[in-house]
Amino acid sequence: MEQGVKAGFAQGLALLLPATSAVMGILLLVPVAPQMMQAFADVPGVEFLVPVLLTLPGLCIALFSPLAGMLGDRLGRKRLLIGAMLVYGLAGMVPMVLSDIYQILASRLVVGICEALIMTLSTTLIGDLFTGQARERWLSSQTAVASVSALVFLALGGLLGREGWQAPFAIYGLAWPMALGVLLLVREPARVERQVPGWSALPGRHVLLTSVTTVLAAILFYTIQINVSTVLPGFGVTDPAKIGLFSAIASIGTPLGSLIFWTVAKRDVRLLLGVEFALMAAAFLAMAQAPDSTWFIASAFVGQVAAGLLLPTLLTWAMSALAFEVRGRGMGIWQSSFAIGQFLSALVVPALAAATGGTIDAFPVIAAGALVVGLLSLLLLFRSGWRAA
């Protein structure tokens, strides 16, 4: 049960910044992956191990977020969050002094487990401390901040990579001042009742519906993010600088969509989902029919705007039915669902590309899937007799 704890901009910002940890965990090292391949060229299977180094934290979010939520419900959120951030910073920086790739893999496993705790507990605390429109805005801001930080960390990784592949790991130390901000600014709501209900106290139907929808949305989101750069050479864009610039232009759509969400958050969630999935479907169809790279990037931009709207819609919807006592577990399951969607996108798109003849040829099939989900959302909307406010 929640008790009154006043929270404002400072508390929201302190809980918003830790959400960059998942982005930092993957994208920071992307620019130095080739250097790591060269540094460990004598290690058998290095072509497999280096990609695992990059993606292992994301897998840990999928596996350990429900456990992180359970611990948050049982032990409290703030102390666990601070502890996870401190360990995250240490485990993240330790590869700077390591020369064994398997030791680095172990450190990345610790980073991933800490990310599961950080992402789940920071989101849960936003739900604890804010309600109504303030909660919706802080949750949507997570998507915007994560998108912007992706560009920042890619640039930082490349810049520091000039000093060697180990240099970017120093950025993980940013987790420590973030932890200090949580310590000084965030006050966790007190618990009136210490008894913590079991997993059966979760609203099962609601959690299942939001989780399945989130997996599908994450597949769509990462399909655009990952495949823009791989499709552009088909339009004659082969210069890495131009590919990076065009990809960045498309990515700006995500934070823009999150800001637009502020103005529509009060609308019925089924209407929002229907419109957002339909917009995503239209973007994929437009990308598939693009006559040139300009049209393709404009279409990808629209898809990213749709994603920026879709993710906070799903997050606020998932949190809306979660009581304080089970909010950590509910948010852990949501984070896990999003990470599973990210993982599945790396399997679904290549499979569809193989079946249709190419990545861009798979986009109409993906668009059809998005449209079906959108139509189902609108069907549920009208069957419920919804009326605009």
C-alpha cells in the first residue's frame, strides 16, 4: 500500500536517467566490436563471442526482470536500485583492466543482471511516486531519453574507441553519480502492510494481454532500428557516414513520438493501440514501396514516430492495473516481454527475408501483422462501446 510521498521534477529525473543503462549496455560497444574481434583473433569462436558480449545484457533483462520485480516487491525498490547501479558501474568498467575474453563475458553477465534490476525498479518507482498525467509523462520520457541516449552512446563509443577497444567501458562509471542522485533525491513510499502477496495476486489476464502485445510491438520497433542500415545499400547508399546520418534521422522519430504521447495519453488505450499499429503498418508498406533512399528514410521516420507513441502506451497500460504490492513483478514481466521481442526480431526478420527474397520484401508481411493487431485493438474498442471524451 502506498503512502503520500511528494515527488517532482528532481525525483522524476533521478529515476529517468537509470533507464539509459540498457541502451548503454549494448550500443556503447558497437563501434569497437571490430577492434575486439582483432584483439581476440586468436581465441576460438571469437566471431561468436564478441556478438554475445554485446547482446548478453539484453538476454539477462529477458531472463531476470521478473525476479528483479519480485525482489523489489519483497525487499523494497530504492535500496536494490542503488545497489544494482553501484555494481553495474563496477562490472561495466572492469573490462578496462581485463585481457581474458571469458572474464569479460562474466562481467557482462553481471552487467545484464544489474540492468534487469535497474530497468525494472526505476520504472516501478516512477509508478510508485507519480500518478495520472505526471506518471504518463515520466514513463513516456523514458522512451525519449533512451532513444536520444542511443545516439549519444554510439557517438561516445566511437570517439573513445580511437583510444582502444577498452576505453568505452569507462562510460559505465556514469552509473555511480546516477546512484547518488537516487540516494539523495528519491524517497520510497513506506509500506503499511509488510506481508507481500504471491504471484497469484497479479491480474493475470491483464498481464498476459499486455505482455503479448509488448512482444509484438518490440519486434516491430527493433525491426526498423536494426534493419534501416542494412537496407540502405540497396538504394545505393554505401558510405558509412551517410548510413549513420540517415539512420540517426529516422531514429529522431522515436523521441518525437514519445513527446506527442503527452498530448494523447488520456485517450482510450485501445484506440491508441489501433491507430499506432496501423501507422506502423503504413510505415512498413511505404518502406517496402520506397522508390529511393529519401522516401525510405521518411517512411522509417514515420515508423519510429509510431514506435515512440506505442511504447509509452504499452507501458502505462501495463502499469494501470498493478497495485503497489505487485507492481514490481508486473513491471519485471513487462521488461522481460520487451526484451524477448528484441531477441525475436533478430530471428523473425531473417526468416521472413529468406522466405520472401530479401529484408525489404519481408516488410509487407510485417505490415500485415501490425495491421491485424491494430484491427483487433479497434474491434475490442468498438465492441466495448467506447466514446471519445
